[in-house]
Amino acid sequence: MMPPLVPRWPAWLFCWRAACIQGASVRQRMWVGPSRIPGLGGPRGAWGTSPVAPRGSCSASSRAPEVTLTPERYPVRRLPFSVVSEDDLAALEQVVPGRVVTDPEELEAPNLDWLRTVRGSSKVLLRPRTTQEVAHILRYCHERNLAVNPQGGNTGMVGGSTPVFDEVILSTALMNQVLSFQDVSGVLVCQAGCVLEALSQYVEERGFIMPLDLGAKGSCHIGGNVATNAGGLRFLRYGSLRGTVLGLEVVLADGTVLNCLTSLRKDNTGYDLKQLFIGSEGTLGVITAVSILCPPKPSAVNVAFLGPPHPCREGPSSPPCPPGLLGPPRLPAHRRPCSASGCPGFAEVLQTFRTCRAMLGEILSAFEFMDAECMKLVRLHLGLSCPVQESPFYVLIETAGSGPGHDAEKLGCFLEQALDSGLVTDGTLGSDERRIKMLWALRERITEALSRDGYVYKYDLSLPLDRLYDLVGDLRARLGPSAKHVVGYGHLGDGNLHLNVTAETFSASLLGALEPYVYEWTAGQRGSVSAEHGLGFKKKDVLGYSKPPEALQLMRQLKALLDPKGILNPYKMLPTHA
Amino acid sequence: MMPPLVPRWPAWLFCWRAACIQGASVRQRMWVGPSRIPGLGGPRGAWGTSPVAPRGSCSASSRAPEVTLTPERYPVRRLPFSVVSEDDLAALEQVVPGRVVTDPEELEAPNLDWLRTVRGSSKVLLRPRTTQEVAHILRYCHERNLAVNPQGGNTGMVGGSTPVFDEVILSTALMNQVLSFQDVSGVLVCQAGCVLEALSQYVEERGFIMPLDLGAKGSCHIGGNVATNAGGLRFLRYGSLRGTVLGLEVVLADGTVLNCLTSLRKDNTGYDLKQLFIGSEGTLGVITAVSILCPPKPSAVNVAFLGPPHPCREGPSSPPCPPGLLGPPRLPAHRRPCSASGCPGFAEVLQTFRTCRAMLGEILSAFEFMDAECMKLVRLHLGLSCPVQESPFYVLIETAGSGPGHDAEKLGCFLEQALDSGLVTDGTLGSDERRIKMLWALRERITEALSRDGYVYKYDLSLPLDRLYDLVGDLRARLGPSAKHVVGYGHLGDGNLHLNVTAETFSASLLGALEPYVYEWTAGQRGSVSAEHGLGFKKKDVLGYSKPPEALQLMRQLKALLDPKGILNPYKMLPTHA
């Protein structure tokens, strides 16, 4: 009855403990490198069966149907900016010779967001290489009253990085130089257009890691990460960019260069101006360089993916097991309170988090969750296989620490406790680089799977932990068959729910059923209607659900102070109506 | 020849390792509670021989000679604010009945900084209890053009919390209520006047700690901590308040209440307005409530104080050992490369830090250093005893973690490595609450010892690690006998040097020898002329050494936007001259 490759509980735990005591490394691995998404660095996923392309470039022009222009879908009117003229193009060619892009085909991708939900009609994209070139461009556009759309990797979730009308696109793609790295302090200084994954590789070769990690790492630019105050997968451990970004260089709307590119951990001289630009989504200035504190690279990383056993081990109708999934280590299959549920409900997920945080302490580096619908979609659209039996929820736990034996022992104790108390009944552990990437891919590629499921209505909410998942169930009941899928996943350790609803195509009636309901529900919990994605174009009008009128007023004043003509990323972040 | 209570190297290391292997807790302790300064919670120091009073109230009126009024010592002119009239007092009495203080004796302490370096002449102090009272006060003062000096614990280092002329003092002392605490997330929401130590006690009883810790904890207010972006002793581990403060409630200059008191870890809805007020030293608004993320309380804390053996164990002329110092654990006395040097130079201190960070990783919670002159002063003025033999430098290392056995093993391995490589040759470890407090007192009470040495010229610099101590030597040579003491200590792990010079009394010529030399030297290293103390009144004119003119310009614009009449904490933070 027992598959030969599945160690049962006592043998497994014995092995684990033995490894800990002897200082062996059976269940921990060395740091595996930057990319957790199979395919982002290669032609196809190591586990999945579908080719994967980086965000920001995958969805440009080839696929039908064409995306509706933003002003045709959303009620937005062009503000009275100037229109780019031939004279303007000639003048800009003087600033960035050979790097003024006007070819309509080349402009298709940067006019469209990777989710294929908003599309602008910009006629020109500029590719500066230096801060001075950015300053010249902005000075010119400011004088000419030309609107400017700063763009990094174009991986945003809220339509913040694509033009709404004909804004000049200012791309940071060629500003991709590392300026300095201090190998004692771990301070990296680089241009804004460096791709996060490339930076990760760079600092890992020097014994450090980037303090942030995102599914979009293969495409997103560090300047864009900072401009949107990106959260991501390491937030739980290393905190916000507001703490890890040490300095910024920013070009203001009128072309003034604001050099606050310090590399010091502490600097209390005057107002911390860089904070104005972190998370301001390009509406207050264009970030041209970033100084960021990188934590030392952990010497050991473990990943546990928790849930009941894979169906292929249990039921007669199970599909054949994919190769490579059955290797050690796996948690035991017995002790399940009932055969169908590993985490029988969200309350158990929360209790697992509490237990985990208490027992893993300072080595806990991620606590992610996804529901059964997410698993269904990554299976369906990406060909990924669930490594454990079906369950209403799945949990991914990562530890990162400096003592491989200690970390393994702590994780083992936690898992034993979680099993003994019935919080989880099965799971699988990452024991090598490939397996850890596979486990992370299940969580990281949900966004990609959703985008293949149809039009996606995306909500990124901060909520009190005990209510984090309630809205998902509410919405399933509310929407019924009008939605294709309603899924919930996210950074549970940060109180951050990614709630996504898919449908075959965009539908105003479905949108009407979702909004303002989702926002009102969130506001009722004193939550945030944008935890980490920002507001961009698509969420700008819901700011008031999370901030009082006095705050909106002050934000408008700040915008007016820093960008009096409003040329920087217009139609974004601040609500249309006063 | 060997004192009976000092285990030598092999026996000690054997014990340490045995404890680690067996999971015993010989060299680690449970968390010891909030106060590391002996005497701040009681009548006298547990180790020292001098009574200690909390900052902010110790130096008021009783001690001679009287401190010179600020405008008599510094070139500053009163701005054309109104003067508080009898009608004003009557109106304010309506707002905070029974809490309008005008008694000259009662006003002496809040008019004077605890370092006795600046003194104002305010005629009225207000003690609101609620945000609404603060709003009424500011609305009134704004209308009447009365300048306002917000004041928390009055523990600042740069004259930022005392009036310069006759500003109305707005005290947060009665705003000391905890508003909520979430025991799952560790989010504390409280009024701005809560004393840091009281908050520490509150959250520790619930299994958490405050993310910051200061020598002034017994007096300072959390609102003041946030307003100055205080760094302190846990910065290395838990980072800046810019990351751990989740929300603020602030009253603007005109009385508008800005409620951004969220308890969410992530919230990317609009500009992060609270960042404007963190570190703005009361010049942009008055913080009335704080939401802050508290980390879980570590289950084990270890402290190592490193240096050569105590003289009483070695030389014939050593003083008698103070009682209580000789208990275990101590590091062994042999293996010294030469008898007089434990950390023979600063290069060894830096290498100790690198080794320590690599080997202790995520459990390292503090790496502090002090030079021999500091030790001399805490001995001389506070009666503290050096627990190890004299050395040019001393290092205090703290670990805090969730696995007592693991932590002890990691620390043991590090110490063994540091000893084997000759970086340090002796030291002592904290093995119980009292001892750990004693060891921390050596570092935390340096400020107090300095203040008893005479007039103190204080500099709080961020510098590149490899140049961190160079300026101290430079200054000793430069100043010669005109300075009583030139000392260097601080948060080495954060690149933060506290450079202090003492003299019998204030001397303009000594000041002239120090400034702008110190600032120019620091600017030459691209350092910060205020790492964590802020600028306040005394440092406001040196902002330009660390920030470019474009930044100063934007700071002035922000001040004008938020406080157009300039009534909030005038004469502070921004330079006098344009």
C-alpha cells in the first residue's frame, strides 16, 4: 500500500533529527541564486510545461485581440498638455541622440501594461543613459508643458507605468549601471534601470542579497521598485524599502537634480526627502539612482510547502506522479484528522503562522499562503503539479539563517509541533536548489496563471489577520457564475491579501459588482485598498477609502509644490476629483 | 596567583560547548526587562556608586551656576511672533483647564536642556491630554501668531526640545495612554507622551519588545523619539523608525488633525505622509499618537563585553576588585599577543565586527564600542568599574534570538574564533539580568559621565567604517590641553560615532577649534553631521555639510507649505540663513 519513495513519519522525523544532531545538512541547502521563477532565466520552466516570458515584454503586439485604449474604457479626459511636435523630436534627439524611439511597432509594448488592461497612445519613447540626460529631458518637457510617463520594467499591477494618452515615455532601460558596492557594509549604489534579478546576482556573488524579491524580478527595475515602494516576498524579514533604501538621486519635474544618494545607514540631517519619492509612483520626480542596504546572504535556506499528501499516493483515480516530485523529504501522510483536509480552514492557517513565528523567530523569512483555486490555476495554465494532496489552503514557509544545523533543527521542531497539534498533516520540503525553485514557483507564478485565465480584476489589500480571507468567500457568493474564478493568496505574514477575480473578458457589470463593494468592505476593516501595488491609474480614485480628506488635501499640496504643471505621470495616483 | 572564581580558557570553553551540546543554558539568560541603566527605575545604580536621575528633569534649577540664556550665547534673533498676553492665558485655560503652567519655578526645568547648554525663557507651558486639546491649542496659537515649542521628555542632544526665546511650551507629558495593542501582530498604538521605558514594560509583559531602545528610555517620550527619528541601541537589528512606525496622528500648525494612524504593515495608498513628520523635530506638526510594530521578545539574550583581563587579576598595583564582578562567565586571560592590548587597535575592532556579523548573523542585536577615555570617565564620575583589563577599545556585543542553545553555541564559536585569531584576548559575558545590566551600563552611561565632566561639545557622526575613529585622534592632536577629554564611542554596527569633547566651561575659542573643522572633516568623508541626534537648535546651521543646496531649498518649501507662519519649533532644524 505504501509507495516506496515516501518515508513515513517516524523514519522521516528520525532522519531529520539525526541530521540536526550530527550537523549534517540533509534538509537545508545553500542559497540557490536569484531566480525562483522557472523560465525567467531560460527557455522553459524546470517544472512546468509552458514557456514563460518576462513581464513587461510578453504581451506586446502579437496576441489578439487588441487591448482597448484606456480613454475608451475609463472615464478620463486629456489634460491640456502640449502635443509632441517635430520640433520637439528634433530637440530631444539632441539630448539623447539615436535614442528617441518613434517607430509605432516599437511603441506598442511600452504603451501597454503586461496585464493587457490599459493602453496608451504615446508617440515617443526616450532612452536616456545618464542623470544629466534625464534632467535635460525634464527641463525641456517642463518648459514645453509636455507630459512625461516614467517607465521602468513596466511590470506594475495598477496601470501606473504606461501612458494614458500621449505622454512622452521616459524609459530607464539604459540606466543599468552599478555605481558602487561596499563589501563590508553591503551598500549597493546603482542606476534606476538595473533589473532586480541582475542586481540580485551581482550582490549574491559578493555575499549579500537584495532586501526585496518579487515574482517580476526578471523584468522590473530597481527604480520602479522604489517608486512603487514594492513589498514582495522578503518584506516579512527585511521590512520596507523605506528602511532599506539609504539614498536616492531624483530629477524633479523642472529638471533640478536632487542628489540625496548617501550610503549611510543613519542620517538625521533635515527632512528625509527621499521618502517623498519612495512610493510616489513617478508623480513627484524621476528616480535616477538608488542606494540600498543589502543584508548578508544567509548560509542556509529551507522551504516547507504544507498540505496533505499528493493524491497519487492515496486515491485510485489519482493522476500519475510527475517525475522528480517523490524524492525526500516529505512530511508523513498519517495523523490527518480527516482524509481530505491538511489545513482544514483558514483559522488553522493563522494558527500555523503564530506557531511558526514563535518557533522559527529570527530565521523565518517568508510565510505565504494560497487557496485551492490558485493551485487549480497554476496547474491548468502553467502545467505545474501540486506536490501535496488537495487542500483548501497551502502554506509556503521559508527560513533563512546563518546556522544550517540550527535552522534545520528549529524547522524540524516547528513541523513536529504543527503535525502533533493537527494544524497540518502533510507537506514537502525543499532540499536542493531545483526543488526550492519548484516550490516557490507554485506561489510566485499565480499572477502569471491568472493572466492566462482571462481578464483579471486585481485587488491588493491589507487586512487584519483574522479577517484576511473572509472577503474571498463573500465574493464567491456575491458574484456566483459571473466570475470565472475568485482566488485569494498572498503574504500572510504581512497581512497582505491578493484577491483576484477572473472573467473571460472585461465586463462593466462585473466591475460594478466588485466595486465599490471590495473597497467598502476593506475600509470597514480599516484596511488598505492598496497594500503594495500602489494606486497607479486604475486605483487612483479609491485612495479615499484608506486615507482621510486631510491627507488627500496634503497630498495634492505636495504634488502642486513639486510638480506645479502636473507633467509627471499625470492621471495617476491622486484621485481625479477634488 | 589565580583568583578562584575565574575559570581559565580550556575549562570555560569546555563548559560553554558542553552547555550548547546538551541544550543547557549556562551562558544565556531570559530577556531581562526594559531598563539597562541602573538607577533609572530605582534609587541608585546596582553597580555604580552614584545616584542617577532620569534625563530631562535632573538638571533644572538647583545646581549652580545658572546656564546662560540661549540668545546670549548664540547669535539668534527673535522672530516677530506675538507675545503671550493675559488674554491668551485666559483663553488657553479654557482649552486645558488647570493645565496652564506659569509658575516661574515650574518653568525652569522645561526651559533648560538636560545637558545644561541651552536655556529659553518661556512663560507658559500647556499640558493637553487629548489630540483635540492639542488641535485647539495650535489653532489658537496659529491665529494669534504665537510660537510653539513641542516638548516630550526633553532628553534631546541638540537643543531641539527647549524654547529659544518665549515660545509656548506644549508638553506631551499627560498624553500617556496606550490606545491599543494587538497581541498577534505586535502593533502598539499609543499617545505621544508615553515614556519609552513604560511602553517597553507594557509590551514585554505581552511577549514583545519595543523596536528601539535608548539610554534615555526612562524619560524620553515615544512622540519625541519619532519626531527626532531616534536611532539607539537596537537599530542594528530592527532598523529605522521609518520602517517600524506604521502610522501617526499629527496636528498641523493650523490645528488640522491628520489621522494616518493605521496599524497595517503595508499601505501604499498615496504619499506616505507620516514620513514627513518622522525626524522633522516638531517643525512640521505635533505628533499626538503613534502606531508602531513591536518585534517578538527574544527568548534568549547574551551580552559579551570584550577586552583584556581586569587589572586586579594581573598586576601588583591593581585596585581591589569590586564585589560581584568575578562571577562566571569570563573569557580566558591567556593567548594574548602582548599583555597590554586586547583590541590593540581600531582595525581589530572592525575585524571583530566583520567576524561577528558573519558568524552571529541574524541573532546579532548590538555591536557597540567605546574607547579607553570613555571607560576612564564612567569610572571617575559614576564609580563604575571596568570588568576587563585596560585596553584602547572595548566592544559590547549583544545577541537576541529564539533558541537559547543555538544562540549560545553561535556566540561560543564566534568568541573562540575571535580569540584564536588574536582579535580579542579577554572579555566577560552576561549570565544573568543584573550582570547584563551592568555591562550595558558601561556603554549607556557614557553620556551621563560626560555631562559630569564639564561642558560637553557633542558630535554625532555617520562615517565610513574604516575612517570611523580617525577623527578622534586628529582632534586630540589638534586640541591639545585646551580640551579636558576627547572621547569616541557609539554604534559601530551602524557606522555611527559619538565624538565628545569636554572642557571645564563653555569656551568660544575651543568651539572655534572644533567647528567647522569637525564638519568639514565629516563632509570630506561624505558622512553625516547628524547621524541620529537631529539638528535641533545647536546643529541647524551645519545642515549644508551633509545636504546639497537643492535639498535645503526643498526643505524650506516643505516648511513653508506645512507651517506658513513658522510657529512650530522656530529657530530649529533649518539653517538661519538662506
